Amino acid sequence: GGFNSSNTTHLQEIAIERQLPSYHIDSVNRIISADEIEHKPLHQEVEVARNWLPSGSIVVGVTSGASTPDRVVEDVINKIFELKITAVAV
């Protein structure tokens, strides 16, 4: 969801409270590669994280604020699948 979304920010707070890695993105275009993601850490400016997508089997939770279109969530999920499939094929 948008970086100004209080709903999405609260979802990130929940992940942090549970000590889960979280990456607040506002578009699938923020996912640069399996190694790099441009995201907004809680109460900070946008930055690029490296080594964000672990190799091997993983469990990923994708959440969004109420105003985030389902298509945006779907695009993010599909991008993660594409990156994982490409990593396995290489």
C-alpha cells in the first residue's frame, strides 16, 4: 500500500512486533530482483535492501491496506513466484 497509508503502516508494525522481516512497498516495481528490493522501513526513508529473498523453501505473507487494489497484491505475489522459479532454474 501507499507509504502514507496508516493501515499499511500498522500492518508493518505488527510484523515488526512479531520479529518478522517486512518490506513496505507501494508497487511491484519496487521489487528490483531476488537480491534487491526498494522499500520503506518503519518511520524511515525509502531504501534498498539486499539479500531480502532467501533461497530455498520459504513462507511469505503478503498484506495490504484496505485501499490497495487486489491487482497490486496479485502482481507482487506473481513477481515473488517468478523470482523464486528463476532462482531454482539457475
